[in-house]
Amino acid sequence: MKGFLQATQLKIRAGQPGDVAALARLFTDTVRSVNAKDYSPEQIDAWAPEPPDLEHWRGRLSGSEVLVAEQDTKITGFATLESNGHLDQLYVHHQFQRKGIASALCRSIEREARRRNLQRVFTEASITARPFFESAGFRVITPQTIEYKGIFYKNYRMEKILC
């Protein structure tokens, strides 16, 4: 049908070693555009340095279950789950916000956690991400101030109990 844009199917797949550069770039671009409304330029520069350090990212992703969201072979988001139930990262490309990608990734992480017989999933949510996690059934355990690279950040320890 002419002029009709067909909706594409979202695919969630396991991360691959070849995804590192794309995931690092997605993270950097997203933090620099989406999180910039809640954090200072100094905080953003320390959190998401430009250019991304790929060796840092290889280390950060190793040992975690990495799930990647794709649409038409374009990576639109990713999430990581550690063996203890820690959801370390959940990021959606800044051009694909509010399209259900974060929700799909979160559901996939929860399925994996249940498969591993974990009782809960927990995270440290940014100021920006807190409303999303609350809408996904997470509760704030405590607000906290953390130090990263000599810079202080406010975020929230959150958890979701899995039934």
C-alpha cells in the first residue's frame, strides 16, 4: 500500500561480542541527550565520556547476561542482568524513546531472572529512569548519592520482587 509505513517487529536477542561498539555508542548518545535534563554537564561528561572507551565496555559487559533490542537490524536498546539479579543497565536509543522498548527489555530481564530462580531484580535508577522503573513495578528502597570518577550523582536503589 503506497504511503503506508508498516510497523516493524521488535526483536530481543542475546548480545554478541560484535555488539560492544554499538552498545557503547547507544549508551553515550542516550545519556548525553536524555539524561542531560537531570544531570549537570560535568556529571554527563564523567558518566558518558566521548568517545566511549571500548575496552571499558568489553569489561563492563562480560559476565552479564546482555539482551539487545533490534528493529530492522538496528540496535534500539539493551539491558544487562548480573547473576545476583542486579539489572546494571537498561538503555534505549534516544531516537526510540517511549515506544515500548524499555518495557520489552525489562520483561525479558524479569523472565531471565525467574528462569534463574532469583527472588528479585534490583537496580540503581537515575533521576531520569526512576519513573519508568516505578511504572514497571519497582519500588524505591532508598535515594542515594554515589561518587563516580570524583563526581557525585543522585540516583535510587530500586527493586522488584518476583512472584
